[in-house]
Amino acid sequence: MNQQAIFCDRCGEAIGAHEQVILQIHGETHETSQAAEPQLTAIAAVRYHRDCYHALTGPQTD
Ligand SMILES: [Zn+2]
């Protein structure tokens, strides 16, 4: 198992391979997971846990 860990830019904790990840690349937001996109460890982007991203952007009211 040589999967590279990725870390959340808000809390600094590792983001698990099967957790949802929010990527911010050039101002665009993508929601994905390492399981779905193993190559995302190599992408230069800001990464957050889904919950951390929503904590930063405010509560969703739907
Ligand atoms: Zn986090």
C-alpha cells in the first residue's frame, strides 16, 4: 500500500481515502474522494475535509 496521505488545509488532519474531499483549484471547487480519483494526491490544490470546507463557507441552509 503506497497511497499517499493528503491533509486538510483547515484542520491539518489526514483525509481518508474514502472520505469526501473538497479541492479548490484556481478558484473552482471540486468534491471528490481519493477512492474515486487516486491521482488527486498529485494535484496542486487546496484540500479540505467536506465538513471543514462547510465550516469555512458557513452552514448550508437547505
Ligand atoms: Zn479538516
